[in-house]
Amino acid sequence: MSTLARHVCLVIAIAWAMSACTRSLPGSAETPQAPAPTVGGECADPGADGVVSDAPDLMRADRDLDGSGSAEIVAADRSLCTPEDNCHWNVFVASGEYETCPRYAGTISGAAIETLDSRGEEGFSDIRGWWQLADERRMLMQEYTYRSGGYEVVEAVPCAAQPGGRVVCGEDRRAAESAP
């Protein structure tokens, strides 16, 4: 076998081995992967647009995201929530040229969502979503900002609950888990 052929075989073997290492272990929680949203027409309908099933069972968590004094629509389809209560929260905004009809502005994934003091474009509040992993102590914190007419993830950090209700994230989480 030529040297080139051996190198090709070695590269293929390494690639195969690495792909096997990236698969999820049985029982491991998946990171939030929202189904592709559907949006029809200029004015969006929370019962038909965003991440929803064919027969959505909507729940609402409306909040004022742009500081106007009026709440934007924040809705999730219960039938798409996970056993850990993670849901895909669709955000609809009615501002600017869409003042009279709401427009789909993105999906926030999490078991809990919170509005932050920081703001994105057009004065819309940044949002934090907490995605609960299968291990009750672990979660994924994702921060979203409003940019170019919609919400997008700008940071995702693994977190863990500590005794006493404290939550630590990122490098702090690793240090807390290894402490005696």
C-alpha cells in the first residue's frame, strides 16, 4: 500500500472515529432545536405562525419588550413543549410600519424566559431563555437580542443549580462542581 493510500485511510479512520464521539449518549438531553417556524402573510397570527403544531394549544406570556407601555405577544404551543417544560416562545411585535398588525420576530426557547435591562435595536429588551436539561440541576442559558427586525441568540452558556438555589454558569459552573 502506498504512503498516499495509507494517509487517506488514516484520515478516513480519524474522521469516522470523531463522528462517533459527537453522537448523543442515550438519555442525554438535547439542546434546544426549534422546528422551522412558519410565517404566512404580512400580519402574523400566534395560532398559525412561528413554531406551532397543526393544532396548537397556546399559552401566553405577553410582556412589554419595547418600553411602549403595551405588551408584545409572546406565545408558545403547549403541545410542542418537552417533558422538562421547555417550550418555544414565539414573539410577535407591532411597531413601526407594523403598528396595526403584529409581525413574527423570532422564537425564544426555554422552560423560563426573562426580560433583561439591556436593549437591542429599536429599543427592544434583550431576553434570556433557560432551557432545562434532563439532569434537573443542569440548564442552558441563552441570551437573545433584537437585531435586524427579530430576536437572535447572541450567547449560550451551560449552567448548574447549586445547593441553596444559587445558579452558576460557564467557567464558574465548572469551578463550583469541582469544589469539595
